[in-house]
Amino acid sequence: MKKEEKYLTSLSGERMVSKTHGRIVFRGLIDTLEAEVIEVQVLAAAQGADALCANLGEVLNYLRSLMAAEVREAPLPPPALFGLNAEELHRQSHAGSIPLPSYTQGPLAARINTLRAKVREAELLAVKVFGGTGADGTEAGKTEEREDIILALNRLSSALWWLYGRVGE
């Protein structure tokens, strides 16, 4: 193996790119989110929060769908989580009835809020990688447009905010 080859990975098919390529970095962040959702599920299960654990399972499955769509370069269906479509998720998360995060709400609420914040980070990275502008605000970082992925992450953040508001119900 040549030295430069050890810093390459497969983007799709036989197309090799640097491990710092935007799409590869994005995939790593989605991997991390999936792992963190599982950690929160473990915490929810330990507290007997079965409904919350199931809702987090929906989040995990959607993240997996998002990853598959990105890797396959296939369209991603709009999110539909907890019986709510993308618009309903957005509307519910802006209803104003969700309390501001506080340590007094406990570790489960804190972890869901952390997940929500990390999904926002993934959304910002997706805008840089797929939204038409690079990290420096120019078109240079653009690899391809994926408005479906950007919207999905925005609505996933809304879904987690909505879910955060239901911890302890």
C-alpha cells in the first residue's frame, strides 16, 4: 500500500477520496449520532421509559435511512416520526410549550437535549457539504446538493426538541 492510499476511503463504488472529504466527515457524524441514540435508549430502558425508548428507535431508524440514502446517492423520504409528518414536527417544536433545558429535568432529558444539539451540528455540516457553500462561504466546498438531507436533519432536530418536551410524561 502506498503511503497516500492509507488516507483514502471509498466514497461510492470505486471512487476513492480523502478521509477528510466532506461527505466522509458527514458520515462519521451520523455514525456518532446513531451511537448516541443507542446510549440514550439504554438510559431510557434502565428508567423504564419504554415509550421514549421506542420513539428513540424511530430516530435511530431514520438516521440509518439517512445514511443509506447518502451512501447510495438516493432520495431520502421526508421524516415522519412519532406519527407526525415533517410539517407537523416543525409546528409542534415551535408550539412554545417546551421548557427550557435545565439540570433539574434529569439525565435523560439532558441526553436528549445533547442529541438535539448534535443533530443541529450535523445539519450545519450538511449545509456546508450539500447546500452549495463550502466552510469558507464559497462554492468550493460543495460536492452536490442534497436539500432532502438538510431538511431531514432540520426536522430531526425539531423531533428531538418535541421528544425532549415529553420526558417524564
